[in-house]
Amino acid sequence: MIETPKARSPRDGEPKTMRASISFPAEVYLELERIAAAKKVSLAWVVREAAEKYVADQWPLFAQGSGPQ
């Protein structure tokens, strides 16, 4: 049986978030670090931004707020 992970409880109105551990090939990781440094943001921010764009491209209705809950 597959269990659905539980989202963390919101604090002070923050939206629920979930944590993931992801491995990248070294060259991809280094490029993500370069992008983050150039934009002066965290590597996590770059990965979240890329994931959100990917989901919006794959499922346009999700980006409009009517995606799966």
C-alpha cells in the first residue's frame, strides 16, 4: 500500500509545503548553482521555479488554480 505523504502544517499563514530529496548529475547540479549565483537566489529557489514552470507547461489548468488538490 502506498501512503500519501503528509504536508507540513502551515505556520503564520504560510502555505503547506513538502520536502523532497533529489539527486542530480554533477554537471546539472553545478549549472543550477551557477544559475542561482547569477540570479542571487538559492539553488532551492531555482529548482522550485523550474518545477513550477514544468507543471504549468504540462498541465495548463493546474497553473490557473484548478489543478489537483
